[in-house]
Amino acid sequence: MLIVRWPTGQGASLFLTYTFSAFLPSRLNRPLTLSEKIVYGHLDDPVGQDIARGHTYLRLRPDRVAMQDATAQMAMLQFISSGLPCVAVPSTIHCDHLIEAQIGGAKDLARAKDINAEVYNFLASAGAKYGVGFWKPGSGIIHQIILENYAYPGVLLIGTDSHTPNGGGLGSICIGVGGADAVDVMAGIPWELKCPKVIGVKLTGKLSGWTSPKDVILKVAGILTVKGGTGAIVEYHGPGVDSISCTGMATICNMGAEIGATTSVFPYNHRMKTYLEKTGRGDIASLADHYADLLVPDPGCEYDSIVEINLDELKPHINGPFTPDLAHPMADIGATAAKNGWPLEVKVGLIGSCTNSSYEDMGRSASVAKQALDKGLKCKAAFTITPGSEQIRATIERDGYSKILGDVGGMVLANACGPCIGQWDRRDVKKGEKNTIVTSYNRNFTARNDANPATHAFVASPEIVTALAIAGTLDFNPEVDYLTAANGEKFKLEPPSADELPKLDFDPGQDTYQHPPAEGGSKLRVDVSPTSTRLQLLEPFDKWAGGDLEDLQVLIKVKGKCTTDHISAAGPWLKFRGHLDNISNNMLIGAVNIENDGINKIKNQLTGEYGGVPDVARHYKANGLSWVVVGDDNYGEGSSREHAALEPRHLGGRCIIVKSFARIHETNLKKQGMLPLTFQIPADYDKIRPDDKISIKGLANFTPGKPLSAVVKHSDGSKDDFQLNHTFNETQIEWFQAGSALNRMKELQ
């Protein structure tokens, strides 16, 4: 069984699925969904594990860990703190987040290598010492690299990025987590996941015309909203699946993060087989073929809920602004924008990112661009292209797509995340200037892409984005509207067409991978300068003192949406992701204070003066005053960044009380010794005032399933009390008592 639990080769997880799936149906006495087969197939104790969807916590043995460079810094710093000599499972670091889009791919990459040399050297040396593979800057976006190299049907992979579910396009269960979760798996500790519910999305019909895989998830986001998938795996099935390419399925799974889903997955089919063969993994494809019946849902399996979409009827969509679940058919967006006062002029069109940067995506966009060029047109809007990987960049350059996209007015950026995560040195508009951009990205929160809260960002397929960049206006619908050629002739764009995969083999481009040394890294050193502003070794958080948390000062009562971008902004702050004290200077600077509707402006209850959220928190900590944050629904949605949990803990926070949490953020808070609690009655949120003090009672008898209570002291001498729910299990309570999951790991060594 140890071989099954600790796969080292890429075919091992299929064997694991086969072994456990043969046992589980008889134990559960029912047909299994595909996601259940894979997840339960990785149980640490398949015989003794209690399995109840949406209720029990599963202890799992993932096959692999992947980390992007912004989150890998803190993950590796935590792993170093663990004192372990080497990772226990195959793990990789991917340098994709620290490259700012400015003037073009090659120059931007060179600049990033210079500016981030200290961080890149740390990650490369830490990888070499602890047995972690290192994908150098310029190699591409983590999720595209995983799809090309590490994802395969039946694997269970965790990644320190919320869009890790991209791998579901290859029949994988790939789940986004915080760095502390990654440390657990790298340390060989079973990883905990609340047993997911399973939402089935039945696809019928066939994609055609301007409708693309992106439109499937844009439609699903409109149906389920940003929290409709919380605590669930979304499993696509039905006859419509076969009309979607493997990379198209990955697009759909990738953006499943925007509905709060634990992950998304597609059943194994011939499109996956072809992709595996084209990416040099024919042996995996043969093995998957042999066990194909195990890599699809069982007939008669039951889903917790079902969404049905007829692809014959699905029309191109565009979602936004400011939230990825505000869905509009392209036919309606012009009138809706005019009604709401959204700017119709498209300033910039941006294609690529981890969601839509495949060979097929680039080909369909080039198909649209070629039609415009043939009529003497170029883009009216600025236009950027982000290849997903070095392999994609080299291949689209060889096959002429890059030239077409460049000729129509596009600029090819580095193989990196770039503007999708706010790494964009945008200069065409001033901050505060109202404007519209359209992207093929996944997320469009306020100020996410360019740090301008007045930018209206819309998300669509890359071919729709290309068409809108050419037309220069949001109300252009390529299915029915006409463009004017250079000679004055009116013409319509034909629906795009492109090869799913290159006719020739992929061009791998430059070799950008550093394998861990075969002899091990025990003799290697990883140095962190005590004067560095980019990196900082971690100090353990203090343990629970043993009593209730008394008189916690309300730091801020947050109004409305509060994503991890609001809690710990990216963009220019990414440079501090390896330095906890410096990155903490961005804590909650994007959150709206209900007291004054201000951003980063709260009252210091000790001085009576107003200041920035991090500054007031530091003042409270320096004066021995612990504090609490009060928030709204789906608090912490968005990125998996654990800095949004580390920063409150570092600056003296003890508790976050909200109406509901996003999954990853709630887990990250638990890992760092914080108390994430929810109002038993959501309306109790309204009882709390910005200057209140809150005591959390019942911690001496802190047990799973038993609510805690809150006593709220108002400044006028009155009090309120109410119940607070939590989702802690026994192991997680031990994390809280030890001060953090990492502290508890050390206690058990």
C-alpha cells in the first residue's frame, strides 16, 4: 500500500485510482462520480475514513505540489522552519508572478530578472537544497506548465494558486491551497480537505461559431455566482463534452475558481488522449485508455445539484465589470453598458493569461486578426498578447500567429501572469480615470489589473476580446455587426477557426527547467540576509494562552465584497511576498470601512485619530491590544494567497468574524492560528459598531461542532451577545492551541 500512497511515477496515480475504486463502491454501496473516484482514491486510510459529502474532513495523500514564485517564497520559508531535510512528494516552483508588463516580452523579462534576482536566487537555491524542481522566469505560467508536464487523468495535485484547477482539463483533481497546506504535503503529512459536495454540469449539443469554451464558464458563473460552488467540486459530463478541446476544458476548470469551487474536472476522452500524445506523454495516454472506465463517472452516480447547458443554444458572453459572475450575452452588453453608464470605448484588449493562452486560443484570435488585416484594418484599442508558456510562445512564433497578432497592432508580453494579476505598468490612463478594458483573463475585481479603481474590466473569450480590440467599442457584437474596411466596404467577421493542436510537434523553445541535484542538497546553503527588504525568516507565532479572548478591539468593520485582493493587494506589493513584516503594510488597504465608506481610513480607538489600517493595527499591537475584523459574505474570495491570513496574525489579530468565508481563505486563517468564525444569525453583523470590543467565550471547551459565543461591549456601556459558528475539526483546534499549524508540526516531530 505504501507504493500506492506514495506515487513517484506519472502512471502511479492511475493505479491508485484503480486499487481504491475497486474497494470504495462496495463500501459506499453506490456508483461514484469521477471526482469521488479520484479524491477517495487518495485517502490516507480508505478503510477507516468517514466519508460524508459536505460534512467530514478527508485525510488525503496528494501526488504532487506546485508553487508559483509569489506564494513559493512564504511556503519555502515555512518549510525551512520545519527543519525537514527534503520534500516528501514531487514538488516544483514556477517563476511567473514577478514579471511586470511594460514594454514587451524580452525587455520586461530581462528587467524582472535583474529586479528580482535576490528572490529568484533564493527560490532556486531552496529548491536545490530541498529537492524541489525550479522553472526559471520566462518558462511560463504555472498552470500551463502543469498542463503540459504534470497533469494527467487521475492525479491529485495541490498548488499554491487559486487557479490550480486548470488541470481538471486533463481529468485531474487539482486544488488551490495556501502555502501552509503545501508545506504539510511536502512534509509527508496527510492533507485535510472537507469532503466536497459534487455539482454536476451536464453539457449537451456542440460548440460552434463564435461560442467558445470560455462562454461555458462565463455562463456557469452567471448561474452559480461567486460563491455558488463553495465547498463543491464541479464535474462536467454529458455528450457536449466531446466538442471541447482539452485546453478548452482547462479554461473552464481554471475559471471555476471564480464560483468558489474546490476544483472542477472533466471525464477522460479522446481529446485528452490527443493532448497527452502531443505533449510527449503517449505512455500515460495508453495507460489511461486501459483504465478508461475508471476515469469517467459511474452510470447512475448522483450529484448534489445539476446545471444543464445546451451548447447548441449557448451564445458568446462577456462578464463584468468588477465581478466575474455578472454575465451578459454579447448581444445585450451594449444596451446594458449604456444604461449603467459604463464606458463603451475599449481602451485595451488583453488576451492570454493562465485561462486562455493555449495554441488553440492564439490560433482563433489570429484567425480574427487575419480577417481584419486582409481588409486593411488594425486594432483601434491597444492590444496585448500573453503566451502561457515558453512552448506556446515558440510554437505560435514558428507557425506565424505571433506575426499576425503583432501586425494587427498587438504587443507580445513575457510568458508570465502580467496584467492578469496587476503586474502592468499601465500609462495610457490616469488613476481615477473611468475607462473600459476587455480581457480573456479570469478575474476582474476592482483595480485588480491596473490598480485603477475606475477601470471597468470585462472578461470574455480571446477571440471576442480580439474582435472588440479591432472594433474599439464594447457594443460591437461580431455575430451580427459590421466593420468598415479600409476601402469603405462593410464586412462581417467570420467565426474564428484554428487547429486544436499544432500540425507539427510543439517547439519547446528555450530550456528553462532546473532539476534538483541527483546527489541531494544536504551540503547546499540557503542564505537570507537579515537586512533584506524582500525576504525574512519566520518567527513562530505565540501559542493560545489558555483562556477566552477578552475585549478584542474591532479594527475595521468591512462593508461589502472583500476579496484577498482587498486584504493583501498584489501588483507592486508582490515584491514583498517573502518578507512578512513589509508585506503586512498592505493589510486590508483595499477594504471599505462601513463607518465612513473610506478605503484605508479607520479610527484609532486609542488615540482618536484616523489612520491607515496597517498603521492602526501596528499601534494596537505595540500597546498590547489584540483586535478582530468583522466582515460580510464570502469574505476572502479570490486568490489563494496566504498572506491575507499571515498579515492579520502578524499584526496582532486574533479573530475574523463574518457572514461567510471563501474556502481557501478560511483554511489559511486556521493554519496561522487565527479564529475564523461566522455569525450564526447573519443579521448579527448589524449589531456590531466600529468602536466595539468583542470577547470570544467558550474556548476552554473548544470542540468540533460546538458554537462559540460573543459578548460585544459598546462604547455607550450597553452590550450584545450572540452565537458564532466555526468549522474547526480536532486537528485544526490543535493548530489554534499551538499558535499555528507549523507550530503543531514541530511539536509532533
